[in-house]
Amino acid sequence: VQQLVESGGGSVQAGGSLRLSCAYTRSTYCMAWFRQAPGKEREGVAAIRYDGITNYAASVKGRFTISQDKSKNSHYLQMYSLTPEDTDMYYCGAGGGWSSVGYCYADTWGQGTQVTVSS
């Protein structure tokens, strides 16, 4: 059974940075980060395939970087130049499919970690 545990969220000032971590118990075809604010649908933020191929939402390209450390059963989301629009609950997901546009079809999720960015 897959288990995902996120950490690293917090409250920062606009322009600051955070690194989110996701520890997992079973390797999958891809891993991804999603975010969701109250009243909005879940948004794919970043994804990484088993072979290192990555993809990002247009809103975070150039600011966020997803990476993995297979020896530690972990992957990460490094976030720079944070803005209030990045305020969301962030979720780690894992899945077995990868779309032609770089979307990871996540079917297992962590509990989420809150990111709050003040202006």
C-alpha cells in the first residue's frame, strides 16, 4: 500500500522560498505536486516521471523545481519567488500514468501541507 507524507509547508513573505518534501513507501511511474484553495478545483503544479522527465504548470514555470532522491524514497518541490497567489494547500500525489502533455495521473495522495504567502 502506498503511503505519502508531505512536509515543509509554512508561512513566508512574498518573494521568499520554501521546499516541500514528500516521503513515499512505494515507487511509482510518476510523482506530482498539486494545490487546492477553498472554492477552487485541484491544480497540477509539477510532475516528475520515473526517468527524471519533468513538467510544470505555466503559473510556476521558472519559479518551482521538482526533484527526486530515490535512495531516500523522497521527492521535493523547491519554490522560489513566492507570491500571495501561491497560497494553497499543497498535496503530494503518485500514479501509474503520464500524459502526452506531461500530466501525472495521480491516484494516491498525502494529507497536504499548507503554504501561506503574505504580501
